Amino acid sequence: MFRPLPLKTVRWRPLEGEGLEHLTIGTSEAGIRASSVLIGERGRRPYGVRYTIDCDESWTVMSFSIDTTDGQHLSLASDGRGHWRDADGTALPAFDGCIDIDLAGTPFTNTLPIRRLQLKPKDGTVKLAMLYVPFDTFEPLPDGQNYTCLEDGRLYRYGAEDRSFTTDLPVDEDGLVTDYPTLFLRL
């Protein structure tokens, strides 16, 4: 469905307000590593963020860290089966069952379940529990999301479980979002 991942750099800009994301992704010894720098604003609050996400070769998130320019930091690790720990090794049972993550302010994290699940149109809609990190509070929380493959390797529907938001996401040959209607556009 998707080609083997080359070392790649992509950029997105938000459709509202100012901002830019610069992401580099490629293979690592453990699997896949994505590193990004973002500047933007949420609710009229500007932010500067750097994140790194490490996945195994099947695109299962194993760890991520986020740092802000104003000194906030969040670092969590997973066993790959939906059990998370903080940087001190403390178990976080509130996120049990969350395999994928969703970081506010970036369309990249949509690629994680798209690549991991390798959905086909015949698979229908898959309901996922995500570990969601809003950029305004940095307080992670579980979030229900749905993914549906509309065109194999080309178009996916994302929907919030509470039906408050649904959009169709076109992706490139690497599964990276090219257009996130109302939110982001790839440069």
C-alpha cells in the first residue's frame, strides 16, 4: 500500500492564524523517528513546540517527547500494547488501550494510525482510543477517534468519536497528510 519510508522533510501551515511545522521523518535503528518544530497559536495563545516520536517498524508509537519554548516538557513511553508510563516510570492507567497519539497543532499524528492499520475500504470504520495532547494545557487525555479508508493509500476519513468533527484526509505515497481541510495545508 505505502512505499518504504525514505528520509523525508515536509512542512504544513495552519489555515487560520500564523504558524509553520517543519517535520523530518525516516527510519531509525528501532523503526521510525519523526522530529518536528512547530510555531503557531491556539485560542490566541502563541506556542513554540519541538516533538520527537519514535515508532517501531509497524508504526506503533513506543515513545514521544514534547518541549515548549516556555519550558514545558512531556515525555511518555509505551509498551506498544496500550500501556503508558511517564518519564519516571510511573504507570498511567488512564491511557490503557491507547496505541496511537494525537498531538494538537500537527496533522502528522494522523499518519500514525493510517500507516499502522493499513486500512482498506472493505475494513469499514475503525474506532480508536488515542492519547491526545492539547498544546494549550499539555495535559494528556484519552480521546475516541474513528478512521475509515475511502481510497486505498490515498484518502481517509477522520472523525471525532463524539461526531463534533469529521474530515477527509488525502495522503501522499508515504501516508503523510497533504491537505487537512479547515486546519492545515502542506507546503
